[in-house]
Amino acid sequence: MAESSLYYITDRRSFPGGELTRQRLLLDKIAEATANNIDYIQLREKDLSTRDLESLAREAMAIIRKLRAENRELKTALLINSRTDVALAAGADGVHLPASDILPAEVRAAWKRVPRACGVGTLAREISPQNPLIAVSCHSPQEVIQSAANQASFAVFAPVFEKQDAPNTTPQGLDALHQACRANIPILALGGVTLQNAKSCLQAGAAGIAAIRLFQENDIATIVQDLRA
């Protein structure tokens, strides 16, 4: 059985302190996730301005590149939520698209059209991968099938379980997750996933687990060990 993929979704606003402190704590958590070989990190700081998001993304990529250079076994990839332009400018590994966003095929086309020099002093085409990773948020098996047809790298299926911060949201459940996993694309389970119910997601066919609090509020080394046991 292949090792489960792990996907950390960031939320700096859950950290204590002012903005600078929150960003520092988030970058520390990104370093921790990378050092423990989390497969993907989605920088999901939607309230930041383009300038601030790009700056944070650059810092995150600098940390990830440094750790990957020091340890060739590390493979963590950084994806930027929704913003292909920021992903390219920061040299990120790809993007995460909300369900209502542009199509993955459009992102790939835009990625190929970008000239080698992108922005002042940034050689985006030299530091960004030729073929970006593109994750897509899906909320039904039908959306998963469509994302696969539209050239997504993988899908994040949510919410599988009831979420603590959104008790009125109707969970899709394990049966729907199982149906979604029949599509010809890897599926990561998101939404109310804990150490206690993660195994049931994998048994339903999920290729891995995506989460915010599970990674951000716990010791990542312990979480990774438990999820990949």
C-alpha cells in the first residue's frame, strides 16, 4: 500500500499575537511541516493583499528550498490558494483552486505563457516547475470526475465529517468519499478529519488526508508518525 499523502492547509489567524507574530509562527510551522516531509502545504491566507501574500509566499518557499537542499529526501511542495500569479512570482510548486475558480487546464496554459523574467529580479520560469501541481476543492463525486477531466493533479474532497467551526455544514460522509475515490485522480479527505477517523477515510479509498487544525495545532512529527503508521 502506498504511503498516505498529507496536506497541511495554513491559517495564520489562529495563531496568537499581532500580524508579524502570526506570520512568524506560521513560517515556523511551515518549516516544521517541511522537516517532517508533509507532502503538500497550501498557503491559504485569503485576506492578505497581493503584495503581502507574495512576500509571505516567497519567505515560505525560501524555507522549503533550504530544507529540501539540506535533505534530498524531503519533498514538500507549496501550493498557493487560487492565485496563479503569486505562485509564479514566488516560485511555488503550484496552486489550489476552489471549486468555483478557473479550470486547471487554464492554469497550465497560463503557466506556460509566462516569460522567463517575471517581475523585478524574479526569474519565475527558472524557479517554478514546468508542470505545476494543481489541487481542486470538490464537494461531490461529480465535481471530482470533472476535475480529473480538466487536468487537475489531485482533488481535495470535503467536508467528509462535520466540522467543529461549521456545525451547520452537511458532511458528505464516507460513502460519498468512496464514490469520489473511484475517479481516475488521487483524492485527499478534508473536513473534520482526526487521528481517530483518518483510517476510515483511507479505507474508503482516499490517497491521503488534508487538514488545518490537525497539523497546525499539534506536534507535526507525532501526527505524521500516527497517520503513516
